[in-house]
Amino acid sequence: MSATMHATTLSVSIARDWRELYEAIWRPEVFSTWASGLAESTLEPDGDRWRARGPAGDVLIRFTAHNAFGVMDHRVTLPDGHEITMPLRVIQNGAGAEVLLTLFQQPGMSDHQFAADADWVRRDLATLAARYGAA
């Protein structure tokens, strides 16, 4: 059995009903409007996955289906076949929403690179809040 990976959960508060926010952002094609790793790519359906151009090359992404719980998990398969799980949730925070993404430090990833990835996620969450805040 493998050891657990170091993880951090990053979040942003958004002044919009959590269900409205989820409905606005759950579709795979919306991710490229706020997730900068996909911003210069067009997500294209490929069976039950989506194909995109990521920073490391072409990636395949499998998204969680629409649901009543605000779950937006996705799994990214890198060009080398390595799969990265990205747990993503939209939950209620009072009258607004909290968007949470858990980032796992991948095997062989330095602490410096993990910190850089966390900063990248923080910027993306800030973009999400700016674009999809109060409707």
C-alpha cells in the first residue's frame, strides 16, 4: 500500500448562492474561463473524457457528472500517463459559496514546485471569484 501524499486545501469565498454558482461553472467547457492551465486550450469531448492542451502537453480530463452536491472533481491524465486527482467542491458558506480545491503533492515533486502550484491555484480561484461572483 502506498503512503499518503502531502495535501493542502485552498478555497475562495464568493458572494453568490452556492447552487447558482455551481450551475454556472460545473460544465467542463467553463473551466477554461478561470483555470489558467486550460485558458489557452479548447476543451474537446473525447468519449467520456475531454482533451485539452495543458502546460505539459495534451491532457485528458475526466469530470464528475452534474450532481446535487456541488462536487466538481476531475482527473487529469498527463502525456506520460500519470493521473492526477483534483477534488473540487462548491459548498454553502452562509448566503454565499465557498469553492475548495485540494492539491496533492505528487511523488517526486519538490516542496518549491508544490508551493508554486498552490500559488497558481490561488490565482485561478481568485479569477473564478472575479468572473463568477455576485450574479
